[in-house]
Amino acid sequence: MTASTGGKLEIPIVLTATIVPNPVTAATTASPETRLAEYLKSLQFYLQFAPVIFLENSGYPLERHSEFAETARLRVKRFSPSANPLRGKGYQEFEMLDAWLAAEPQTPARWLKISGRYQLHNIAAILDECRRESYNQLIIDQTARTRLARTYFFCVNTDFYRQQLAGLYQQCDDRTGEWIERVLFRKLKTVPEEVRLFVTQPRITAIAGSSGAAFPSGRGQWLGKQMLRNLNRLVDRKYLWYPK
């Protein structure tokens, strides 16, 4: 699905979704109807900028909604609910990413993964950054002080994912504090210097899956964080050193 448009590499967006969360592990009370509406809003937003591969792992009947009909710009992949939901959202999300890559006959060379209910308002700038990358295999924000990788969005080359990240979800278990963000941070410390953080500060509209709280999205706050990110990169291009 990776293509060239006007001489530029087109990076597909992989949106991950769980419309009906497991009632045992669901952290918030959002109904499937509310979550569906949020996913559809994100899907319609991102289709303006790039092809989208929509992954869903709750068994929700997507065929009921014409918005999920496949087109040249939209592909939809459905997966059965995880057999191990108690191990957490990160376990289930990366289990689904692995299953998608294993079953996909023609994988994109590079893709931008975004948690499906997050809207990155400056997605055009982020996609342009992903297109222009010629050295690093993975672009992801990591915070050195908390020792966490921010998995809600990252850009990765498929070969790197398969070689370094496939199967990593099996180490995750939220019940023991082994969140995907922590497991991935440790893993990335063991690989060659092929990982960097984003130059572009994401401007997000989202509802936190763990608390149900809205992310702050004011432009002034975003500009301040972009300035801090620019300063950060003067001394460290791999880790962020300021709080979220």
C-alpha cells in the first residue's frame, strides 16, 4: 500500500481499534457506540491525508457501517478478541499488529501507527517527516526519566518491526507493571542507533484510555512543547527529557 505521489513516498496510516473493550479490563465507561463514533471521526479525518489500514480486534460487526467499506484508500482488517485480555491494552494491540503483518500479502515498507481514537491535528507535518526519513528505522517518542516509549503513535519500517519488535507483546502484563511502553523502552535500548524521536511535537485531540480524561490541546501549550522539543534535540535526539 506504500506508493509514490508526485515523487513523494506515501506513508499509510495504521489505525488500531477496539470498539467493544473487554468488560473485565476496560478502564473507562465509554460505550461501544461512543467509541465507534470516535473511531469513525478519526478515520474520516486521516483519510484526507493518507491511505488508512484500519485494524479492529473486538469482533464488532463493521459491515453494518458503510464507512468501513473498503476503497482504494481504505483497507479494513478484523481480528478475533485476544485470548489474554487481562495482560492489557498494549499486549492486545501489538498482538494485533503482529497478526496483521503475518497475514498481509503485501506489506507497506513503512507505516505510521496511531491509536485509533487519537487525532493528530498536525498530521500533515508528521507524515512529511516520516516520508523524508532516510536513515532511522523507527521514529518514536521516548521519555528518559520515566523510561517509557510512547506507543500511541510511531513510524516504523516493516523489516525493523519484524526483526526487532515482533513477539514483544508476549512480555507484556499490565497486572505486574509490564506495560508495553516499559517493555518497548527496554527493548529499544538493545538495538543499534536506528531509533530517534519525532522532530514534530504532536498536537493531539484524544481521550486517555486509562482515565477517560481529555488530553490538553491548546495551541499555546503545543507551541511551548514544540520549543522544548527543539531545544531537547540539540542535546539528545533519542530521548525526551521534559514531562508529558
